Amino acid sequence: MSRLALSSTLDFVGSSAAACDAILKLRGQALYLELGRIAGAMLACPQGVFVEIHAPAPAPARATLTVEVGLDGQSFGRFELAGRPFTLEDRRQLEALAGVTATLLQVHGLAQRTTHAYAQVEAQLAQQAQILDQIHESVITLDRMGYITSWNRGAEQLFGYTPVEAVGRHVLFLYADDADDDAIPCSYAEQGGRMMEVRRKKKSGEVFWASLSLSALVENEAAPGARPSGMIAYLTDITERKLAEERLHHLAYYQELTGLPNRTLFGRLVDQGLLSAQRNESTACVLYLDLNRFKLINGTLGRHVGDELLRQVAQRLRGCLRDEDVVAHLSGDEFAVGLFDIRQHFEATTVAQKLQAALEAPFLIERHDLRVGASVGIAVYPQDGQDAETLLRMADIAMQRAKEGAENPDHSVAFYRLDMNHGMQQRMQIESGLRHALGNGELMLHYQPKFEIGSNRVVGAEALVRWRHPQRGMVPPSEFIPLAETTGLIVQVGEWVLEQACAQAAVWQRVGLPPLRLAVNVSAREFAASLPARVDATLKRYGLGPEWLELEITESTLMHDIDAVIGIMDRINALGVALSLDDFGTGYSSLSYLKRFPIDTLKIDRSFTTGIPLDASDCAIASTIIGMGRKLGHRVIAEGVETLDQLAFLRDAGCDEVQGYLYSKPLPAEDFERCLRENWLLLADDRLDDYADYRGDDLSSSARLPGGR
């Protein structure tokens, strides 16, 4: 290589390096001036400029050499040199510099755009991380294998693990030892959308209940056929709610004193056992036990001794039975036992004697040597009854016979014996008579007022059906309502009640009475998809607004096809008709469903009101229901209020409305209207004032006001 060629090469290399340095360090006009200077210096030209394509600068005078700076169809500008003659070698060198400059400008521009894009992604990720950290809910992302890929601050606060400790570990390390959802099927990762209540474990070892929602994590949702790359898990601590559910369930279905199932739960468990016995074509028995001498001990030594005696009796009875048998504490000194899957009914005699033998040993309580025995009555399925309530009633009758006819009641056992034809005939007579009553005007409605505690005013009334039989007179509802439900006549009775209640409301509307919610009971059989349309048509037929009507439904109605039930309730709500959950606390519904039902009012069952304020369990249940109802935004009404002490307790607990004989028994329409106009406003105003006077008198807490039942 000649000295001249070597010099030209070195000049080109130096110019390229200078151009690279300028492109990295300079921007805008300063860059363009420096590029022009570099080109001029390389060719020893006094006049050299770089003209940017979008903002052309004046060309130097007498420009004799111009070279475009571009690459792959993209133009960045041009070099323009002047001031001396130029050779072909000069053009070749300038074109080489232009190529290097174009490459550098293209690469630099791409790097700038990439850096900006990365900065935007990082900013978005930081913003999303900040949002997730501000969410109180625990949010965890998992890959398809169940390994944790992200962990927000809510998860750190909930579980106690930092992101460094959690990310990269399999999610199973958070599971409680007894969790039954220890596998994540692939279908959840692909589809997501699952919600469940689970048990999880914190870093401290504490196990808690959580509400878990799983959603599919898809990286590119717009791509056709995109598959989930993992899951997003949302967790919320629901331990307090679960404890409240368990506490309420225990209060409603177990005797607080002995921890045994109460009558309600015993009936349900026995009914389930009878279904199994029916499928297996086996025998089942219900034993009714009544303790002898308990009342004497309880009255002589005090209630605390009696309570401890009942606890020890419960333990001995439970210890005598198989795991599949059921023992319940019905009330006071009465217990019941359900025996299932036995070959012959006389085997129940052996069990009864075993239970009696368990009570023979003395009970040592506070240095007292106490002895109690038990009389036992037995009813056999299927000949003595087809359901728990019937069998329990028959066993009670047998127990009374055993107690009365035995020389030693502590060893007395009796089976139920009675000609069932008489009972069946009576049932058929009632059924045929009820069908006749529906078509011959023997049914009538009575109305029992509902009073608002805060304002002491009548805010509604419950429409209660009554049957005036031509020969028997007034037939108790307890005789014909259960039969109507069994035979399906309850649907016709319910339609008649709705029609008559609306007709009466129309009469009161015409005479100028303000709107008054008339509560109509709706049975499970009536609660069908056709109910909203029937209610709407009835209201329109009588020209009534929805504020005149309220439908009362029971918990058992809600526990069949939840989604369909909610759909029916939503349609009723859309009409403006109020919904009340009747006999609340006696059913078997989950509180997780309660918040989904669009109801307006919870009605405390009279079985819980009766023991207020003396029975601690009834007080606890009523207070719990009232508190829960208020937190859920529901009004709460207590039925069966008969004493001033009950009224005062419910008022202090925050109950909204009351209904019962303390104010009025159910009345015919004309008497109800007359009392509404004349008496009840004064009566309601006086009730709470009278309470203070009654507390000072020598009256028991169960004393009723004048004019009560």
C-alpha cells in the first residue's frame, strides 16, 4: 500500500470514529455541525456541512460535492462540501463515510427506541406492582406447575412470608395439613373462574380460612389459540366469618349445656337415617328418654348442680352408642336416641337397657352422691311413623306409658302400640274436608299486626289462614297446614290466601287507610318460576301498589337450586314487593348463601323468642341474628313476643319490629281495621312505658299485659 493510500485509510478510520463519538454524545444542530466538520476535515475541505433531511440548511457556496446519507430506503440527510476541486477518490471516501454515518444513525435510533420501550415497560410494571401492593387482598400468580411467580404486599401481610421467601416455591407449602384441595387440576389453569373456601397456613403455623378465587393467566390474549401460562389467585381472610357461621350453627342446632344435637338437628339427622333405612329395607328406632328424679335434684341442690348432672348424663349416653347412632338433648331432662341399620326392632330393647345401666352408677357432683334413672319409650320405623317428628311423638307417648305402668321406672321400657287405622282415617277426613273448605268459603284470614319498635306504629300485618269447620268449629292450623303441605293442597291454599289478602288490601285502600304491608306466607311448593307473574297479575287486578304486599318464605325454600331461587327472588324484587325470610335460624342454610339472597327482612323464629330473656342460648341466638341482619342491611322482626321482658330485650338488642300476643292475637279483618283506627296507636305508645311499671310490681317476667292472649 502506498503512503498516500495509507494516509487516506487512516483519515477515514479517524473520521468514522469521530462520527461515532459525535452521534453518541450530540443531538440536533450540534450533531449536524460536527458531522459536517468531520467530513470537511477528512477531505481537507474548508467548507463542509451535514444537511438534515427534514430541516434542510442552506448549502455552502459553490457546492461541488454532495453525497446522500441513507440506508435501506431511509434517508437521514446529506454531506455537502465546497471550496476546492474534488476527485473521484474524494467522492469514494465521502460515500464511505456517508455509509458508516447512516449505519451509526440507524443503529443509534433503534437503540433509543428500544431503550424508551423498555423504560415504558418498566414504568408499567412498577405501576402495576404498586397497584397490587396497595390492594388489601392477597394476589398471587402461579405458573402452570403451581410454582409462585409473584407475591404482592397483601400476600405478605396475610401469610407472613416476604416475596424473597415465597417466589419460586410451590404453592402447596401454604396449604394446611388437613386441606382437601391439595391438587390443582389442569382444567383450572386452562379455564379458571373457580371460587372456593379453603384452609391455609401462615408462616407462624396458624391455620386460617380464606376465600380463594382462581383466574387463568394468559400472556397474549389476542393471539389465536392462546393457552394460559398460569393462574392468578386472589385470597381474602374469612376466618371471622367462618367462626361466626360455626357459632351460629352450633347455637341453632346444639344444646349449649351438653353439646348434644337439639330437637331440630335430631329431626334432620333421623330423617336422613330413615332415607338410608328405606333404601336398605332395614329397621330404625327412635328412643325417648326421660330422667327420673332430676327435677327434685335440680330444685333442691340448685341449677348449677342440675346442669352438671345433665352434662355427665350426656357423656354416659354418648359412650354407650355406636358412631352411627344419634343422641340428642331435647330439653330439660329429656333425651332422644336414633338407632339405624338394625336387623330387628327388639334390638332397641337391648340398647335401652344398656343406656339405663349406664345411669346406675352414682354421679358425684360437689360431694353429692346423686342417682338418676330413665324411663324409655321406643317407636319403630316404618310401622309407627315415616318421619322423625312422628316417631319422636310416638316414642314420647310410649315413654309416658312406661313411666306410669312400671314398678321401677328406672328400668321401664315400652314400645309404642296403637291402632294406626284411626289416625289414618282422621287424616283422610281432614284432607277431604280441606278440599271442601277451599270451594265452600270455610277458609278465612286473620291478621296479626307488626309493630315498629322505634316509632311504636303498626307497619304491617301477617295474613294467617283459619278454617271454620261446620261441625268442628275452628280447626287449629297445626292440624291442616302440615297435611296441606304433604298432599300438595298448600299450593291452592296459598293462591287463595294471596288473592284474599290483596282483595282486603284493596278494600282498605278504598276507605283511605295508608299502605300497610300484608305478609303472605309462600310455601316451597308455591315458590316456582310462575310466582312473580301471578303476584304481578294479582296486584294489577286489585289496583294495588307493591308497597301493600310482602312475601314470607322459609329457609328450606331457598336450599333447592340456588340460582333458580335467586332468579325468582330478583323478579319479585323488580316488582317492588318485599321479601322476608321466615323462621330464620331453624333452617340449614349456609351464611355464604344468605348474602346472595335479595331479601328485605329476617324473621326470628318464635322458638328462639320464647326463652328470652331467661334462656342464655335463645338470647345469644336472637342477638346474633339481629346483629348479622343489621350488618347485612336487613330489617329484623321477632315473632311470638308475649312478655314485656322479651320486648325490652329485643329493643335493646336493636330489633326493628315485633309481632305477637303482647300487642294482639290474629284478628278478623273488621276487628283488625277497627283496632288499627282506634286502639293500637295508643297501645303501642303505652307498651314501653308500662314496662318500667311492671318491673316494679310483684309480677313474673312472663306476665302479660291486659288484653293479651
